Amino acid sequence: MQEAVNLLQQVGGPCYPLLFLKVGSKSWAPVGEEMLCSLVPGRSGTAAAVICDAEGNSKAMTAWVSTAKAGEYVKALNSKGLATYEGEVKLPV
């Protein structure tokens, strides 16, 4: 988890840790070790960059910024070797 936060802070500044346990799991299963990134659309032209595991469980998220800026964060994460997660990201809501 801390590794995801540190990596996201390198490209997007202040960010937030999110899930420690998998969403929808019937047991206390921690999020996966995988490090993938995704852009999560927000409202009114905003978005956030997220680091998640292979099942879409979010580990860390940037603040809501313009969609273009969040896209830059994702590209920066891609350049650091993180693949883009193509599914729906699970957020703690």
C-alpha cells in the first residue's frame, strides 16, 4: 500500500491511500500486490489517477484534477512501468 502511495505522489503530488481489503470478498483478503494504474472520471471535467491491483481494488488515488492532468499522471505512471487497468476501478464509497 505504501509503495502505491509513494509512487503516485512522485507523479501527482499529494494523494490518498484507499483500500486495504478487497471489495466484495467474503473474507478479510488484502488488496493484491499488483500495481496497475487507471484514470477515474469525476464530475464537471475532472478525474483522478488511481493505482489498483489486478481486480481493480484501488490502493491510492490523486486529488480530483482536470481530466487532462489526470491523464498526464497516468501516462507518467505508464512510463514508470505500470500497465493500465482496463476494468472498472473499485473505490471505497
